[in-house]
Amino acid sequence: MAAGHTFEPRILGFLCNWCCYAGADLAGVSRYQYPPNIRVIRLMCSGRVDPAFILRAFSNGSDGVFVGGCWLGECHYITEGNYDALSMLHLTRKLLERIGVNPERLRLEWVSASEGIRFAEVMEDFVRNLKKMGPLGKGEGLDKHGLKSKLEAVDKIVPYVKLVEREKLRVRFGTEDEYNKFFASDQANRLFDDLIGDKLAVSQIMMLLRQKPLSTGEISEALGFSPSEVTRYMNNSSKQGLVRYDMKRKCFALVQGDGASRG
């Protein structure tokens, strides 16, 4: 960032057509002042926001991602997609946190069509918080290349995460507080570790090995895993035919160039 220039975060927003988008429109028509940092994509329902959309936004340089939907119980569809959005956003934030990205960069809010002033206030608060965090990656102490690799590693397992969410982690509560308590609970954290944690760790290692063969120590240093964890992940990956150990060079390498995609 050039000297004398204030950091202005880039935000990509996914707004529900029926409520939040209408609220944002009302904020504009009513001339409520809020920072112009957000670029909006209108969706029919917040439940249509896929984790891959969020990861792509971060990969393309957004410093924050905002999802705005109808208040719980007021979805315009019988599927009540905003409940699904809430559940998936919790999981996506856990994924971001696991790779060292501040989960507060992903924000979900409910804004009705009549709440233009609320939309403006939420944007002001989000921009203020993002300025405190700093640019994506730099604020977390991650270099640009390392951040890109980590985001790609998460993106690789999105289909698996969606399957796990549907089969093992899908819950339905009546209030947002109940969702917050569940996803912060030891039970949810154990399920995440057991079902997704190892898959994500291996995906990160595979992304590194795409660049060049690496030793256990080099992988450990790059990702912050203990040597014993790396050994366990690589032993399992070796049994699956994804990696091989080069005895002469004492390092791990992908069996094939597309080995990471086979994981």
C-alpha cells in the first residue's frame, strides 16, 4: 500500500432479492450514507450462496464477503433457505479459521426490505472492522502465494463438505442463538475435526506437493502441522496411491501430476 493511502477494503455482497437487496435499494433511495466498498450480486435467496462463491471472492481479492438475507421465519420460499445459509456460513467460517483466515471477514446479516437504515449501519460496521483487520492475507500474516494455495485447498473439498453438511451436520433450530451455540459446541467441533479436518489438512498438503516434492519437515513448517501429523496424513495418502516417498531425496511427491485432484 502506498504511503499516505488509507486501506479501503473490497467487499463482495450476495444479497437476497426479496429482502436485503430491497433494503440496500431503499438505503440508496433514502440517501442514507454508508461506505461504497461493497459490490453486489443479487440472488433469489441467501440459501443459494455456495461456499465456492465465497472462496472465489476471497481468491479474487475481496477483503470481506457479505451475505444478506431475510430474517429467519420470513423466507419467501417454503424451503426456508436462510436457515440453510446460516448453517453453511458457520461451516465456511470454520474452514476459513482452520487455514488461518480471520472468519470475521465473512459476515451474514438479516435485513428486511424496509430496513434501509439497518443496511447502511451494517455496512459501516463491517467496513470499520475490515479496516482494523487489514488487507486479506496481510492482516493474517499470510503471503499472497500461501493464501492462494490455502484457499484452493479448501475449494477442492467443497463438494465433500456439502455432502457432510447434508448427511451429518444439518440441523434445524428455531433461533439464530441456537445455531450459534451448536456450531460453537464441543460436539460440533469434534464432528468437524473427525469428518472434515483431516480432509482439509491433506488437501493443503497436496496443493504444496503440486509445486514440488517436500520433506516432512518442510510440510510441517509450511502448514504448522506437527511432524507426526504430517507422517499420519502422508501414510494414509500413500495407501490411497496419491503420494509416494522418494527414499533417495527423503521427500514426498505426488504419484501423478493430477494427484491432488484425485484426493
